[in-house]
Amino acid sequence: MGRLVPAVTRALDILELFLDGDGTLSAPDIVRKLQLPRTTVHELVTTLAARSYIVQVPGQPGRYRLGVRPYQLGSRYAEQLDLAAEGQQVARSVAETCDETVHVAILEGTDVIYIAKVDSTHAVRMVSAAGRRLPAHCTSVGKMLLASLPEHELGSRIPDDADLVAMTPNSITDPGALREALTSIRQRGIAVESRESNPDVSCVAAPVRDRAGQVVAALSISVPMIRWSDERRAELEQLAAKGAAELSERLGHRSVA
């Protein structure tokens, strides 16, 4: 592997500074944050501005913000993203950590469609397949996705008089009860489903966001009841949230601390 080029590294360090704060910086700010010589910063800033990576803030002499070039590069990167492919990679990583079945799913109407799946290596595991469609209200991924909808859109998809199918005796079939569950999910940022789609399996799920911050998918971990406990659920909730955050980052989302 070749050596890193110091000048390029410093230029990238400068660009990454714009990810924090209000997105504007002056040359003295950069000198202070990166502990670089003023002359070096001046030369790098001049070069970045000449290539449209940064531009001066109108009405604020000496302050800069990101220019059009990073946006163009980001847009090209986003065009090349494949949610299913990225989801499969992250699902594999999560499954290797917990050795349980991991899914990534999207919402279509009132159903979820699994677009990525990695199996557990245990003899006893959830049996499913990518491409499978299930009622959203019976699954953790589905409830996570429904909870992310604006209220008017949720109401149009699942009206108060909706006839919700039951996949098991534990399935939620009352729209009012479903809305209460979705309110709790919004507050926690995690969905849990206990034997609602399969009498022998429980699941946890977390939201996946795109670069605009919109929820576009959900990542879940499914566990047979023989390995399910409150302690295990808490562990998997954290792992699902971490995996969903990683997939979101791959899609260009940047969480706000």
C-alpha cells in the first residue's frame, strides 16, 4: 500500500471540518482546529476555493462554506448506491456478531418486503427468504416503518376501520392498539415484536435513513424463543440500532449529535 500524501490529507481534513457546527469556517478557525501553519492553511483554502470545493459566505468576508463540487461528488455516490446490496453487507456483519437471522426490509403499501437476509448458523433459526412479503403490522420491521410515516399517510394506509389480519394469536388486529404501539416505537426508536408473525420467534428492529434523513428501510434481528430473554432483547436492540446506523451512513445519512 502506498504512502499517504500529507497535502491531500490536510485538504481532506479541512473539508471534513465543515461537517460540524454551522458549516462555515474562517482560515483562523482551521488553523486553530487542525494546528496547521497559517501559510499552509491559506494555500490549501485558496486551492479548494479555486476548485469549487469551498466558497466564500456572501456578506461574511473571510468565512467559507462547502461549494458545489462536494455536492456533485455526493450525488454521484448516491446514484451508485444499491439499498439491497448495502443492506446485505451490513446484515452479514450484524449476523456475524450475534449469530441470529438478520433482515433488511422496505414498506410497500401495508406490507413489508425483505430485500436482504442473512441466516443464523444455529440449527434452530427463523426460516424466511429475501423477497418474502408479510403484513407490516405483524413484524418488527413493519411496525418500525409504519411508525416512521406521517400521521396522515399512516391513516390512509391503515384507517380506523381497517381489518388487520392475524398471523398468530399475538398479532395486533385492532388499529387503535396498533397506533398505541407505534407511538411507543416512535418514542423509543426501536420496534419489538414478540411472536406476532411466528409463534416461535421474536424480533427487534431499528430504522434505516437515507441522506435526506427519511426512513427508507428497517433492519431486524430475529430470535427463536428458546434463545429469547429480556437481557438478550436489550443486547439485540443495541446491535440492531448500531447496524441500522451503519447502513444509514452507507446511504449518506449523517446523524446529528
